[in-house]
Amino acid sequence: MLKAMFRDLIAGRELAWQLAVRDIRAQYRQTVLGLIWAFILPLANTLTWIFLSRSGIVSISDTELPYPVYVFTGTMIWAIFMDAVNAPLQKTLAAKQMLAKINFQREAIVVSGIYQTLFNGAIKIMILIGTLLFFGIYPDWGLICLPMGIISLILAGTSLGLLLTPVGMLYTDIGKSLPLLMQFLMYLTPVVFPMPTSTLTAVIYKFNPLTPLILSTRNWLTGFTPVYLSYFFIVNALVIALLLVVWVLYRAAMPILIERLSA
Amino acid sequence: MAETLIKVENVSKKFCRNLKRSLWYGMKDLGSELLGRSVCNDKDLRRDEFWAVENVSFELKRGECLGLIGRNGAGKTTLLRMLNGLIKPDRGRIEMHGRVGALIALGAGFNPILTGRENIYVNASVLGLSTKEIDKIFDKIVEFADLGEFIDMPVQSYSSGMTVRLGFSIASRLNPDILLIDEVLSVGDRPFRVKCYNLVAELREKTSMILVSHNMGEILRVCTSVMLLHQNKMLFFGDTQEGIDFYNSFSDLKEQSFSVTSEGFIFRNIQIDPQKLTGDPKMKISVVFESPTKIHDCIIRFPILDELGTVIAEWRSSNHNLFYTIQRGHNTINVEINNLNLRNGSYFLTFVLSPIDGLRYLINVHQVIAFKVAMGQIGLSACQF
């Protein structure tokens, strides 16, 4: 089983690439704003939170970074994670016609989604680094570890997204509730808020497996030393285990899903 | 030399009529699949389920071509999809050896915004070609599709025929061992269809082919055997001609017949004698119909159709200086045809009544009655003289 999975993964790598190139091209060809779409959402989010904190509507405890930088890096990194969560279900649904009629390596769809997330993520990171330099924050050698952080985020997002895909293919409820769920999840993760100090929230924040991923990535980007490094690696190990499990699930589910989708 | 490439044993598949319930069964199947309980153990039909394909078995060797015929909804496409590995059979086993190519969803995976050229790469990859292989055959694909300058235009501006052309050009370059074709050869214009037939003929030697078609002529030309699916069961498997005859014999004549009548005209009845021509090539025909008015000098025609529905000959009363005056109300007309020199086989008559100018129909009843010929004439053409 595992052998067949990896064989298909490798066999499908060119297809995944072609699909990703197709989707990225198509994604930007029908827009005027083009690449701006890659970061317009986190930018809007950032402005909202800067406004909220400046006007004193919400009071946010001090951050080591200037707050605008803290929010902007947080929402940008979070946007990469969200892209990764959305990709498997979105891509699989978009490929419904193809899936129902052609037999090809199903893994390619998921991998092409990862490629696309990486591409859009790279744009975000470049903009982030530009912004940081503008604010006079210079990343140090920790930047070398940044890709590790991004990839962990994408893998975590992909596992979560892939976990929801089989049921999400059958019932549209999943796809509809996903943005809501993600919004909620964002406020449980130090994206726009710094790590809280009050007891209960602090516990939730601490045990949230996304916390070390977000924080470490942000620290590497902004030249701080990550504090939750060991937890970061534990989460990564768990993510990889989860990814393998949901991958098996995805494969097993495919024939059943295809049958129900186009019967 | 000719090895068996496809082996199908007692394959069945069930479908669900109700969408909500179907999705729920899907969830259940998912669960049992994950718990390692085989879905196939669940042999009984659940509520609202039915067998979409029931108990089909056959084998196919390299160089053989199987024609799959049957009414819409008989299970042909479902069977093809199981063979293609898209869905799993609920019962039975399918063995396939070699690369499977399917001319089923031509142009699946095309992105409407991208140009034809860009889509070739994507579509060919989906079908299992590597980028290197695509580079090699790219020009051939473009040439075969013969789309001219359209190849650099977005696919969303293509007509459906052009989309299929491009899709077929890509799919046909796969060099498969097993080729599944689902009603795609008949789209496209005539020159393109000829290209397709040539390609199929070329591939036939090298592959095991399964062809789904409603065009019996196509089946006769291409296939070495046929399978008839009827109400989701395999009703016949064997010789092509026999299978088509069988299919035609049980499909109800009433369902094939249709009529066009001018206002007030009612077709009542037609009788022929004999219904099977054995000795003399002679036939008496008696037609009953009703007319709203009296009309002088009408013409009666009997186009004769072969079993594929092609008109092969026509008897026309004006050729015999026969013109009929139609009375208001009930009319019975008797006609005798004397030299019906036809090859052995089954035929249909169509009845046409028109005014002398012959420009419009008063009554036109298509395939109104069937008859058989067994006078010993054989040959290529139906009409022998």
C-alpha cells in the first residue's frame, strides 16, 4: 500500500507540475490586479487590526516587534497556512470532472495544490521581507530556517485540508464552514494577538499546535530566536504522521467518492 | 501470441436512485473501507439501490475489438468506468494488463482560459504522458487536431467539435494496450471522422479495444464481437452480426416508428402480405388512413430501410403512373410491389403520402412495419438486381 502510494506520488510529479503551472497561469490571466491578490487579504486584515489597536477599541499588550509589523507578518504567514488548508478540497472539487472520467495519479492534484501554495507563499514572503526592511527590521541568519517554517505550515495545512476533503467532496457543508472555522482558529493562535498571559487563554494558546509553527516562522523572519523550538519539531513529526494517515484515507476514499459524484 | 488483456468475471455494480441517500451510503462505505471491512461483503441492495451492471463476464485478447451496445442507461458507461478503474465493482473481479487508454472524456482538464497549445501539455500529462514524451509528439498532436490559428486561442472560444478534436488528438497519441472508446467517434466533421477511423484501424492490431456506440454501422465495421447490455444484464455476447440482429429484434418497432402528418390526416393501419418473402419478390400492401378533405392525384411512396435505418430503396407510385384520389374520411389503398429484389435480412417500410407536387407530406410514418427477406440472395448490397 505505502509502496504504491509513493510510486504514484513520484509518477504523478510531472502531472502535478503541469497542473500547478496551468492553475497559476489561469489564476493571474483573468485578473487586472494580478499578483496583488496574493497579499491583498492579509493586508486588509492588518490594516483592520492596526486601526482597532490604535483607536483603542481593543487593547493589545506590547509586542517585541512594532505592532503593525507583528500583525502583518502574522496575517501573511497565516494566509499561507490557510491557502494550504483550502487547497486540497478546492483542487479536488475543481478536478471533479477529470477525476470522474480519467484514471490518473490522484496525488498529483494535492501536490499541485502545494506547488501553487508555495508559489503564492513565495510572493508573500518577498513582500514581507521588503516590508521588514522598510521598517528597519533586518533578518539575521535565522532566515535560512524560514523555508523550514513555511514548509511545516504548508504540510500542516495540507494534512488538515486533506482530512476534510473526503467528507467535503460528498457534502458541501464542509467547504462552507471552513472559512468560519479558520477565522475562529486564527484567534486561538498568536496571529494578531501576542501570546496572552492570563491563565486559561495562555494554556489554549500554548497547546495549540499551530502556535509554535506561526511563532517560529515569524521569529526566523524577523531575526528573533524561536522559543518553542522543541515543540515545533514535535508538531512537525505529528503533522507528518497525520499526513500519511490522511493520504491513505484520501486514496481509499477516491473510488467511493467518484462513484457518488457522478452516478 | 495474442494474450488476454482484459478479463472480467461476474462483475456487478449498484447505484442509488436518491441523491441524499446516495451521499449517506457514500459516507458509510467510506467508514467501512477505512475500518478495513470490505464494502463488497455488503451484497444485498440497500433501500433505493439497484444494480447498474449485473453479472457481466468476458475476456478480450489483443487485436480483438468488442462493441458494447444497448439502450441508454443499460449500463454501458458504468461498465467502461469500472474497466477504467475509476469505480470499484461491488462484486466480481476485473483484470487488466497493460496501459489503459480511454477516449471517454475528451478534453477533460482543459482550462478554458488557457490556449489550446498550453492545454495540450496539461491534458497529455493527465492522460499519463511525461513532459519529454509530450515534447516529442507535440507537433503531431497540433497537426492531427488541424485547428489552424485556433490553437493559440483560449479554449473557451472553441466550438464543441473543436474541443473534441483537440482532445481526441491528444488522447489518441497514447499507445495504449487497452483502448476504451465511449461514443466519441461520431462527433466532429466528416474529414475528422475519417481520420479517427483510420487511427482506430491502425490501433486495432495492437490493442484490445472496447467501443460503445449507437451507430450499428460503426460497430459492424470495427468490432470483432459484440456484447449486448439490456436492463443492466448481459443479454448477448458473440458474433457481431448476430448481436446486432438480436438487438434489433427485441427493440420494439413502435419505439422506432414516428410519424409526421398534416393537420386532419390520421394514419390508421398498415398490413403487408407476406411478412417474410421467400419465393416471389412480391408484396401486397394495404394502408388505411383518414383525410379531412378530398384531394386529387396523390402520390404514395414506400421507402425501404435496412436494419440500421438507412434508406436503401424506394417504391414510388408515380413511377408506375399511379395517382390516387383521396376521399374525405376513411381511405383504404392497396398496392402491389412486384420486384422486391433484396438480399436476405430484415427491413422496414416507411409510408409516405404526398400531393402531386411531392413537396410536402400529408402523412409520413417512419419505419411503420418490418418484414424479412429469405429468398437466398446474398451479397454486399441490400438491393440486388
